[in-house]
Amino acid sequence: MCGIAGYIGFRRADEVIISALKRLEYRGYDSWGIAVKHGNEIRLIKRVGAIGDAKAYNVADGNLGVGHTRWATHGKPSEINAHPHTDCSGKIAVVHNGIISNFQSLREELENRGHEFKSETDTEVIAHLIEENYGGDLKEAVEKAVSRLRGSYALVTLHAERDELVAARYKSPLVLGVGDEEWIIASDVPAILDYTSRVVYLEDGDLVVLRRNGFEIWSGGKKIERRAETIPWSIEDAEKGGYEHFMLKEIHETPRVIEDTLFEYLSEDIEIDVSFSAGISEVVFIACGTSYHASLIGKYLIEKLTGIPVRVEFASEFIYHQPPLHRALAIAITQSGETADTLEAMRIAKKLGARTLAIVNVLGSTATRIADHVLYTRAGPEISVAATKSFIAQLIVLYLIALKLSGMPGSDVNRLIDELRIMPELVRKILGREDEIRQTAERLATFENMMYIGRGIGVPIAMEGALKMKEISYIHAEAYPAGELKHGPFALLGKKTPVIASLIPDETYEIMLNNIKEVKARESIVVAVAEEDDREVEKYVDHVIRVPKTEHIFTAVTHSIALQLLAYYTARKRGCEIDKPRNLAKSVTVE
Ligand code: F6R
């Protein structure tokens, strides 16, 4: 996610803004820029890459400005696409976080009225809308402009002829730092803490005007008061948004990530161009680690909903195995877009004649340049080594692909889409039960071995749950299809090996209950992940982690969130270094 900083006060704005942006660097970005009011002009710089030495930039001797670190969404990382964006007159500068879902139609409308665009971004429409509505009152112009926007935004804007900043927020965070005769507005608290620890958290629909003599907040056309709070955190705590670890913060970001990914690809209909599937006879997924588990869920979905045969290959095996492909679509799933094995497997798949599609989180990454087609997940930067929110975003894209390709009647597709739209709420419900999951996790923390089991879609859910557990808690965790236990793994079960069972509300439910009874007969502790109104399972297991009721295919989201939290709290109880587990890297760029 991008970072925003705006300043008005008595210091040099370029210095304050650059130092504030550097405080947001931990979130990741690919380009940046700042605009400072100098007399009645705007002085602007934009750069690709890291900020580096803050002292190296002398933008202008002014004390009012805005700046931005960009994590590319619409349009590649480049100076032109970097913020701030300006209008035709060059008098208005805007920085923005979020996604404007109706930007295409707004852009066409503005172009028809003679506006010329320089970038590929959704943000630039905001500058032009403000320009159209500006008649000397910047607040009024911003108010009118944002009334045309759909999607999410946190934005800060300045006009070269006005001694003020105007900001607006809707579904994207914005905080105002209140200093002594200076104000700094930013997307995140760490950007502010070097200057003040007094902040006002802005809310959806707020419009803020910052002037040298103070600030005003407007909401629903009325001036309102919002209380300033004193932040007790250090900068390091603030980077984690007050969470103890990035992993927990990122799990908590999942509802937003689902909303953003759905925004990207869902309006009335599923807005995914599936021309990549024309004429194919099979799908081959290539991926590693968590992305491999997302692929297994993708296989389940595509085979169930479309009937197209699907194989899933570890990228590292595909490279040497080079299986025969027949009119294949090779789908590479990779959060980073830089995993060496996945990139090599993509190159080989192309050589073997496959069409390639990459599902990627990082815009402009190498995978996006190799693939014939690209679909982005909208998870934002993920800092913790363990993939959490990015995995869920991958699942959301896979649901949409499978639904779009399915031959199901429209009414059935619409019913499933409606269910998907409420998924952020269901995830929030699970997060609300975090404390119960923590208590269960703390009982598991003394064990050295665990077994995860499931059936159907529950198998890849179990595999991903076990991977999360082993990588961050260092507990040896294996995953098996429940029906396979009696073919060997039963020998491992007993009092010292708890079993985590995912109970999916589908045709596998009854047989899973039988498997659980078999496991209990071996005296293992059993933790079941089950629906909230399931009264049957509690008769047979030691602990139940409750998840809200949903369509069985969507349990991959609900169960995985519960299992991510289970792994997190187990590792926390064991005092592990959760965000940077030993021997692991976020991006595996060697084969
Ligand atoms: C586990 C994890 C890894 C990655 C794997 C692939 O939590 O994060 O298993 O999923 O290294 O990475 P990407 O998706 O970047 O290709």
C-alpha cells in the first residue's frame, strides 16, 4: 500500500515530507514524489526506486507540500505514474491511496471535455475533477470531486495559489498530526511521530482543511469536532499499527484486501478478461510454498466448477520434469513475482507451447513481464515472511476465474458472488474470536509434532495450515488427506501428536467425523475447525475453532484465517521470531 504525507507549518516542507515518507518505507514502494508550493507555483519531483539520502533533494524553499510513496496498482512503476498528479493548469497537485473503481469512465468523460492525461493512473482523474470544480474555493472543489468517485481514497491536495491543504478520506486510512503551529497529515502514524504524538484519526467521509492558523474537519456538509489522541507507541510499534507483529497486522488487513481485490474485478459482473482460456484443453498450475497451496485450491475450484482438467506442479519440479502439455494454460501463482523456480518454470512452460497467466501481487515484477496475461491480487506489500493476506487474495482471484469460466446458470453464479461479497464481514467475525483461538493455540504450544487433516478442499487447507505452523512455530506439522491416515501416518498418532481437523460442510463431512473418531481412539488431542452452529463435532473433539457458515468452496478463506491465527498464537507462546523465521526469506530468488 502506498504512503501519503502532507505538511503545512514553519519548517521546509520538502525536508519534513521526505523524512515522513522514509518512515513509511517499511511498507514497500516502487516510486515516489513530492510537490511543494513555491510562491504561486508548484515545484515537483518524482523518482523511481528508493528515496535514499533525504538531504540530496532541494525541491523548493516552501513550507506547504504533499508527498507520496507509490506501490503501483494502475500503471507500471515510472516517474509519470508516480504521485503527485497535477491537472492541466499544473496548479493543483494530488496524492492518493486507494482504488478509484470508476476511473475509466471518469477519464473518458474528462477527456471528452478536453482534459489531457499524462499518466495511466486512476489518481490523475481526481486532479482533473478538482480543476473542473475549482472556482477559488479548494475545499468546495474537492468536495464536489470526491462526490464523483467510487472505490476507496485517502487524498491530500494543494493549489499553488492557496495557503492550505485539503484532504479527504473514504475507506483508506488518513491521520492528522497536530503539532505546535504545524500540521502533518499522513496515511500512517509512523510518518507523524517525529513531529508530534498528538493525532486525530479521520473517518470515512471526512474532509479536512489545514491552514496555518488551524484545521477544520467537515463531514456530511457540516463542520465537526474530532478528538485528538496521544499516541503512546514508539515508531517501531507504530509501523506495526500497534500490533505486536507484522504477521498479525497483515492477517487483520485481510477484510480490506478482499474488498480491494473484489473491487478490482467485480462490478455488476466479473470483470476478468478470460481470453487466456480460449481453446485450452488443460490448466497447469506452477508455484511454490503457500502459492502452491493456493494452486491446489485453484485446481479444486476449476475442476469442480468448469470441468477443465487441472494439474498442479511444484515449480522446482516442473523445471526438470517438463511434462507433456496439451493446449495448456500454465497459471503461475506468485506473491512476489520474483521466485526463481516459478520464473524458470514459466519460461519452460512457454517453451513447451503453453499460454501463460501470472497471478501476482507485485506490479512490474519479473513474472508480469514473462507472462502472456497477468491478474493482480490487491494485497498490498506483505512484510512478514509468512504469506497470509496475499494467500487469501490469491484465493479471491481464483474464485473469480473459476466462477467466470463455469458453465453454471447465472442465478447460481450470482448467489456465489453475493456470498463472496460478504466474505470481508465473515473474516471480521473470525478476527473477533481471536482470543478463543489464542487460548487453543496456547494449549498446543508445548507439543513438538502435529498432524493436519482434511478431505476435498480441506486437504490443501490442511497443507497450508501445517506450513504456517511449521514455518513460524518450528513445530513439525504434517498434513494428510484424512482417508490416508490409516495407510501409514496412524503410526505417528497418540497423546503427543495433536490433530487439527478441517471439517468442510459438504459430502465429506460425515466421513471426516468418522476419521476424527478413529483419531480420538489413538488418544490424540483433536482441534476441529468447524461451522459456528455445528453441534455434532463438539461431541468428539477436544477444542472447536468456530468459523461462520459459508458455501463449502469459500471455507478455504474462513478456515485458513483461523489456521493462520492458530499458528501465529502458537508461535507467539513459544517466543518465536514470527516475522522473520530462521532460515527463510520473503522472496526466494535462487533456484
Ligand atoms: C510461506 C511462504 C512461502 C511462499 C513461497 C512462494 O508462508 O510465504 O512458501 O509462498 O516462497 O513465494 P511467491 O508467492 O512470492 O512466489
